[in-house]
Amino acid sequence: MKRRTLRVAVGVLAFGLSACGAHVDHHSASIRHSPGTEATIVVFPMKLPEKVKLGAGAEQTLGNLYATELLKIYEILDYDRFVTLLEERKLSPENVFEEETGRRLHEELGLDGVLVSQVYEWEPGTPGILFLAKKGRLGFQARLVDLQSGSVIWSVNQAIRTEPDDSLSVAVSRLCQVLVQEMPRSLAPY
């Protein structure tokens, strides 16, 4: 009985720490997910913290890095093309998560899911020789949402140490290469 109470307490503590921004490494997948045929998804631009100042289009570029890795397992609808298709239907990307809109996009475009992602923490490392070099830190989260049901099929919340000379794009690219291995290979309605 004491072991079970201890496990529950440790679980609650871990959940509380992850909510407070401590080190996190959380992955989840819907247990109701069933394999189907190859899915078509759209990858939204990757959101960045306000304090990260990169050039215009950086969010789209980082989203495209993730989309490039996802080509290994999904058909990807280009985000710019997706926005054009939405405009033709008098919709905007914010409408996508509304229940009726999601079903409509699935029926009309054959779109199965949407991937939204965010860098919530970025501390670049400091290059140097031996002990002078300092690793950086990347906090990242992503969700793959099924358009037909609006439910989250897969999610990740992970904070990793990066190499001292990694730029944000290199760190994101390396992480996405790993995450693609853990994502569901296909989407299907439950």
C-alpha cells in the first residue's frame, strides 16, 4: 500500500513540476487511435517566445523544417497552399479547429490532421574550448490534432540540452528528426 501511495505522490509531483516549467519529457498518444492509410496533414508555423528575435518568416521556416521530417511518414499539404484553400472557402487558419470546419476540410481537401508546435524556451549555448563551452536549452511542445474529431492524437512536451554552437534551427531540426520516429504512422477515425 505504501508503494502505491508513493507512486501516486511521485506522479502528482512530476505533473506539477512539468506544469511549472521544470524539466519535462512528456510524450502521449491516443489509445483510441487505430492505424489506417497514409494520412495527409498540414504543419502550422512554429510559434516562438516573444523574446526570441529572428528574421521575418522564421516561424514558417521552422515549421517547414518539421514538415520536411514529417514527409517520411505523412503526405504534407503546403501551409501556403492550405491558407489559399481556406481563403477560397472564406475561412482562416483560426477556424480549422471548429468542429464543422474540421469535418468540412477533411471531406473537401482530404486533410486528416493538423500539427501545431511551439518553442516555449530557447537559451542558446556558448561555444568555447573544453570547459568554457556551455550547452543551450530548448523547450518544445507539439500536438497532432485529428480534424474529424478535434481530438489530440499525439503530443509531446520536451526540454532538451543543445550543443554549444547549435542555432535554434539546428536544435529544432535535430529534435524533429527524433520525434518523427515516435509519431503515429497514420491517422484513422475511431
